[in-house]
Amino acid sequence: MHDQAVDEQPNLLVGLEVDGNLAEIDALINKASNLASEMVANEEPVDFFLVLKKERGVSHYLISHTWPFYQRRWGS
């Protein structure tokens, strides 16, 4: 999913599958983006994407063809 006409280097994409209202989701993305900016080298961009189960395209790809690097356990 890298379009060299847009960017020379690919960006890291983090898909988030979350429950909550828009204000809660916005606050989560804000905190996650601040943390990500501290962790990446050379101020590389990190894109966040809301994964929706019934959506096609990127959501389908992330759900069907990748594995999560973190999953919260129920009750945690």
C-alpha cells in the first residue's frame, strides 16, 4: 500500500479497532500519536486508521490478512 508518487518512503500504518464515542476515540488517537512520535526514528510519519468490521478496503485487509501486535484481554 505504498504509492511512491505520494511519498518516497512508506509510512507506518496503525489500525485501531475500538469502541467508544468520537471524543474518546479522538483522545485515544491523540495519545497514541504522541507516543508514536516519541518512538519512531527521524520523525517518520505514523498514520492511524479506524478499522471497521463491515468496511471493505483497508479495514478488510487489516482484519483478514494481518495479525494484531496488541490485543486487550477482556477484563483487563
